[in-house]
Amino acid sequence: MLEPDKIDYRSSGRGVSLEVPPDLTQLPGQSRYVVPTTGVSATDYAAGQAAAQAATSTGTTATNQIADVRYEHAGDERWLSVDRPADKLWGPVRDFWLDNGFLMAVDQPTVGIMETDWAENRAKIPQDFIRSTIGKVFDSLYSTGQRDQFRTRLERNAKGGTNIYITHKGMEEVYTNNRKDSTIWQPRPRDPELEAEFLRRLMVKLGISQEQAKAQVAQAEQNQARPAAARVVQLAGQSAVQIDDDFDRAWRRVGLALDRTGFSVEDRNRTQGTYFVRYVDPTLQKKEPGFFGKLFGRGTPQLPTSRYQVKVSTQGQTSTVTVLDGNGNPTADADAQRIVKVLADELK
């Protein structure tokens, strides 16, 4: 778990000496991410463990509940399950990001998706002697060379409550030559610890105490389960992904995989098992300079015109994920095959 003083986001890129990515527009606002550093007493921790054990369901998912908020962890998946409708949670979740120094780049309550702007974790800047003295006066001259963005998805669950998912995307600035006179921004791996930490902090926003949230997350992290295998198969001449999971688990895993990769989910129909998506091929970054300036810019990114449907169907304990065209018909085009591979790689 990340320590509170290891996270200090601010959305403003005011005065950063290195060039801000073409897509990471410098924005106003100087609010800081500050979280109280309260400890966990042995009594509180024991109480949290007892509550967690009482609420833990059988199976592969570790479930931890305090009041109507549950922290759940299964394999590489972490999310909150809240016994409230999504429309009652949208405002508090949105305020959570705004209060902690982010601005919103995507705000779509009808789809259940919000996305922050790109922000810098200032806590990563070394606190050496120069930084601690004159550095505070010229704070804007210091930069980590990294930016983070977070997507939050709210989705009604089978019990009538809401599941809340948080996924991270990262960019880093690297030199393009040995002279170190020019830089570019490129994607860096997502940080699961950041995702888990923001879920924990969101629990506090939704009414859980700091001590209870820490205890529940700690308990869940001890009960990790290995995710079911995912593999590419051929069905009627089409590539598909097969997962050894029931529908609920497969639907959740596919949704997180879409959030973590180059997809924009425009709509979804859980009853039909269908996600309606647009796909952004990450390899276009190399073929088309400035592409990420469109993809990672403020507001709604410019996306390809082709739409796809990602369909999850289940028989027994095995689910199959297929990619259809925008009209729901089978398609074997190159992009569809690429989507299958991306999903398979993420679900493994």
C-alpha cells in the first residue's frame, strides 16, 4: 500500500521546464492531494479483520464490507461494491477527484464513465537540499517527467447496487537521442498500487473511516486468487477469447480489460452481454506523429470511425468473448483480430 505522503497530485502544469506532452495541456488550479496520516490501532485492525471475515464470500473473490461499501479483490481486479444506485454516487465520486487536485476530461454520467485530466505526482520529486530551500520558490521548474490519468467506471451490479472501478494510465517523458536535447512522451505501464490506493481513499469519501478502509484493503490483499485462464480459440473461422469464468466474473474482467487498453466504451448492455466500443490502435503512435496529441488531449479524444461490439456469452462456467462489427455481425477484419489479441493479453 502506498503511503499518504507518496501521493501529491496537482493538475496544473504551470511553468514545467520540460515540454508538456502535446496532449497534456497545462491547466489552471493548484489544489493539492492531502490525506490525513492516521494510524491503525490493533483494536481497530482486529475489528476490521473480524468484519471482513464475516463478509467474505466463498469462492475466489475476497470481499470486505463496512456499512454499505465493500472492497473486493479477485486476481488482478480490484473494485468497490456499494449498495447505492449509480445516480446517488456520481456526484460524490466526481467530487472525490476534484477535491484532490484533478480536473475532469471526460464526464459522462449516462455511460457511467469519468476520466481525469493528466496530472503530475509531485511527491516523486526528490526533496534534496536545493529543493527544500530555493526549490520551493521556483517550484514550477521541477518536474517528474511523468503524468497519470485515472478512469472511473460506475456500473449497476446484479444486486441492484453499484460497482466502481478505477484504472490508471501513465505517460513518461524520454530523450530521443544521446545529446538529450529533445524529448517525447510515451506510455508507461499502469500502476496497480495506485489503483488500489485511490479505491481505498474513495472508500473514505463514501463514509468509511481511514482505519476501517486500511484494515479492509490489508485483509483483501492477503486473499488474492489467481485469475482463471484466458486463451484465443477459433470459432466458425473467427478468433475469440475463452475464459474459464461464469458470466458475472467474465463481464467484470472484460470491462476492466477494455478500461485498461485502447478502447473507448460508448455504451454497454449487460443483459445482452455487449460492450459498444471504439478501438484506438496504440501502434498508430509510431506511424502518425502527433496521434497521442489527439488521443490524450483534454475533452473527448478524436477516435477512429469504426465501431465494434465486444460480446460476452457464457455456457456453464466457460465464457466466450467475440468481436463483432458495429451492427453486431461477425467480422474478421484486421482490427477485430487485433482487438481479440489485445483482450487475450490483458485477460491472461
